[in-house]
Amino acid sequence: MRRGYITVFLSLSLTLILSLVFTVIEGARISAIRMKSECVADIGMNSVLAEYHRELLEQYDLLFVDTAYGGTRPDIGNTEAHLEKYMEMNFRPKAQGGFHTRDFLSMDVTTVNIDAYSVASDQGGAVLKRQITDYMADYPLGAVLEKIPLNVDILQLHGLESRDVAGERQQYEAQIAEIGLPEREVEEGKFEEVPLDNPADAANATRGSGVLNLVLAQPSQVSTVKVNTADYLSHRSILQGTGLSTEAAEVSGEPNELVFEAYLFEKCGYYGQELDKSLLKYQIEYILAGEDTDWQNLEQVAKRLLRWREAANVIYILSDTVKVAEAEAAAMALAAVTLLPALAVPVKYTILFAWAYVESLQDVKTLLSGGRVPLMKTSADWKTGINCIKNVRESLTEDGGGKGLNYKEYLQIMLFLQDKTSRAYRAMDIMEMDIRRTPGNSKFRLDGCFDTYEAELSVTSGFGYSYEMTRSYGFY
């Protein structure tokens, strides 16, 4: 009887003990499911980021994941498939050739949704600029960041961008036309105007020749590379993400446009500083002008330089009493020949404007030759004489010296004044052009690339448990 009593007692005790053990085991299983879900999610999401685009990092020091993965159709669904694959590989390693052990968790991924992701082109390129701000954080940019706004202030103070020099010149030309020229009889009953022989006419006749044709000794050496702009980001319908990540923005801080500009000059070529890797040789000029050929981009920048220089030179020459006196003497001589004293004043000003124009051509030639030209001149900076306006092309000389700003610094002013969105989008055009030249990237698109993302994940276990989580990862 005693043995039977003891057996029943042990049976009841073992039932309680086993219940406790199984409860502990099941609790451990639940905790293990949760822990493994967290670990596998971390591994999977980091594995997605490990697929950053190598060429983009190599050429531009940017970390983005291409959702096309070398294909032709960027889609965040491709990334969801990659994330699911990486998680499954870690949940079931034996299916991937690992050790054949008993799986006490039996876990599977049931749902992978990437609901938020920051595409490079989102918010006018704010996502791209955030990364660039991080990349440039250790560069000594203090002097550069101070100098550019200072030069812009000088340019705007004197109205070099807005002054309508052509309109002012045409007013004086209209006055000459209104006064008219006397006629002389060449044959009985036939008359012709007495020629004025205004030297300004010779200079003005070159205005339609194109700036590059006038200032370059060998215009044929200018790059003529042509691209189809419709293929690139600034001209096509752009894929959208969910915008700049709040967390990433807090870590990196507000993107600095001057830092972005400094980055462009580090990574992009321009006239006189071309890059071998680039498709378009004058990349900064493309960002400014947006034309489809190197020639047109450089021509548009040269025209803008000429307009700035002409405005500055008109301001100076009208204040220089010596040069005004020279022009006045020439104008009075012409007026005397025509016996029309009223012509003296408008002719004087057309000569002064033509002289400023020739000096401006010399300035552009100097800049493209690697020289320097101050924003506002003094008499010591003036290069041309009054006789130069009679023969413009032969009067321009190669000049790589001088003081003031060089071509790069004038480009920096232009970039600073440019619309932020067009500057960012055209910069991304340049990146796409160069990346597409590398093997396997012929259809590369920056608007298909992301740098931060948030995923909603659902995991189930063969033992009847499930776990849901939301995780955010990115390059910051």
C-alpha cells in the first residue's frame, strides 16, 4: 500500500513539474521567436542596404540602393522581394545548404511592406543634398562659403544681372536714325546719304557672330558632344518616394546650398577643367544652361558672362573722363563731316557702348584663357583702346593673368543665383549620364534610388505564434 501511495504522489508531482517545464519551454520559444524576428529583420534590412550602388559610390561618394538592381524597371517591390529573401534565408538556413537540425521555431515571413522610402530626387533633390551635406562635413569650406555671397552682393549691388545695356545702346542708335544723315547728289537726280563711318557700327556688326567664335582662337576645338535630354531626370516624369526622412534630416541637419555647390565643383568638370569620365565635357555649364550640346552650354554661359562684363564696363567707361573725352572727340569729328552737330552726343555714346562691348569680349577671352577679371574695373584694369572697336577680332589678345575673379569663380556666382530645383535636377542628369557609361548601368535612374526606408514586417511560427514589427534603416 505504501508503494502505491508514493507512485500516485509522484505522478501528480510530475504532472505539475512537467506543466511548469513545458510552460517555461513554451515561454522560451515565444521569446526566441521574438528575438529571432528582431535579429533577422536587422540582418535583412542591413543586407538590403549592403546592395548600395557601387558606381554611384565610386564616382560621386553617394550611398543609394538602386531598386532596378541593374535592370530597366526601378520598383520598390523589387526591394521588398530582396528583403523577404534575406529574411527567409536566415529563418531557414538548412534550406540554403546549412546544417540539418531540428527547427524548434519553424518561422516564416508572411508580409513585407516598404511603406516609406526616400528617393534621391524627392523634394527637389533634398534627399540627395542631405547625403552631400554629410559627405562634405569635414571639408574646409569656410573661405569659399564666405567669398561667393560677397561676390554675389557686389554683382547685385551694381545691377550687372539686370541692367539692360542693349536697350540703352539702342536708344542712342534710335536718336541717330531720327536725326538722319544728309544726302549728296552722286548723279543728276540721284542722291545718297553721306556715310557717317561710325566706328561703333563695325563692333556692333559682330554681335550676331556668337561669343565663342569671337573670343576663342580655335572654336573648332570646343567639344560638340550631344545628348538626348529627354532621357534624363530633369526632362522626364520622375518617380516619387515619400520624401526626406525626418530622422535622417535631424541627424544631418539642414542641407546647405553653398556646400552643395562646392560638391558640384569637386565632382563635375567645366571648360578648362574637363573630366575624362564625363559624357558632357562642360558639366557645370550644362547645369547652368541645360542645353543638349557642350557647344551650346558653353555659348550660353559665355553670353551671360559677356552681358555681366558689358554692364560693368559701361558703368566704368561712363565715369572715366579720359575715355569719354576720346569718344567725344571722335564723335565731334564725325558730326563735323556730316554738318550735323546734333549727332555728336548720340554718336559719342554709341562709341562708348561699342568700346565697352569690345572690352567685355576681351574679358571673356581672358577668363576662358585661364586669366582673371575683377567684377568692377579701374583704369589700371582696362585692356583695350578706342581703335579696337574698328577691328574687333584682331584686337582681342590671349591673356592668362590679371587680378580679380577667374572663370570658376564667375561660374560659382551663376550657380548661386540659379533656381535650386533646376540646379539639383540637372546635377542629377550629369550623374545619370556618367553612371550609364559604366557596364550594366545603361538604364540607371537616380529617381529609382533610395537611401532610407521603413518596412512593416509580419512573421509567423509553425507553432501558432505571430509577430509584427516596423523598422527604419538608412545611410545616416
